[in-house]
Amino acid sequence: MMRRSPKRPARSSCRQGFTLTEIMLVGGLMSLLVLLISGAWKGLGRSSVDAVVRCRVAQEANLAVESLARDLGGGLAGQIAGDKPLGRAVGRLVVAGSQLWLCFDGQPVDGVADWGPPDTVIVYEVQGGQLIRCDQQAGTALVVADKVSQMQLTEQIGGVRIELTLQYRDLTRTYTVVAKDP
């Protein structure tokens, strides 16, 4: 009688894990994919941040220009009395190229810039990165615009040239207003 040897289990052709080469290859591809995605994400977010900065600077410039235009228009708002206009612009001074003084006629209306009471004197200047509008008669100061780094004034024949430089984060813009005397 012939003896049979016990059956050995057949050798399995399935592997039980990954080789080191396979793991390194997948890890390298995943790192490359993460770099590509992070670069694209950073690019998408950066343009929106730039848009916010540009909008902020434009908004502050609009506030400054609107206030200047209102006062340089020839009269103080809501200051009309009788036949003669009370609050009509009667004088303009540029002081040291960085302060703008505007004189508006007070009571009695005489058409002469007194640069003090009874006239109303409005002064524009930059202080601490803000464009400030001071009403000397009322004793009030109002922040017209923020992020203003410089205001340069240049006298011209019959008017004034105003250059406002606004700076926010890494963006700097200069806006120019040319105002004619009323």
C-alpha cells in the first residue's frame, strides 16, 4: 500500500501588502497633487483679496472727493438767507502745500474773506492717515476719508490742483482733482 503524503496547501499568488516602491510612488504623486491644489486655491483667494483692497481705496477716494466737491462748489449747504447768499465762498488759501483753507461769508454778508468770525473757515488737512475737515467757527473736526497718506495742493490760475494719495495694504493710488474758483 502506498502512502500518500499529506496535502500541502497550495501557494497563494495574492500578496499581503504593498512594496516600499509602490508606497513611495503614491506618496510622491499625492504630494504633487497637494501642491497643485494649494497653488490653485491660493490664486483663487488672492484675486478676491485684491478686489477688496481696490474697492476700499476707491470708496475712501470717493468720500474725499465728494466732500471736497461740496465745499469747493461755492457755498455751504443750507446757508441761504434772504436775497444775499449767506455762506457763499469768498476766499481760498493753500497753506504749505498741504492745507486747504476755504472761507465762506458770514453775517453780515460783505463778500470779503475775513478768515475768522463772522465768516466760516473750513480747513482740510491730512492727520494720521486721515483726511480731516475742520470747521473753525463751529469747532468741529470730521474724518472725511481714511487711508489718506498725503494731500498735495498746487495753486493754479483761477483754481487749485489737489492730489490725494491713498494707501491700503500694498496698494497705493493717487487721485487728482482740479477745482476752479467759483
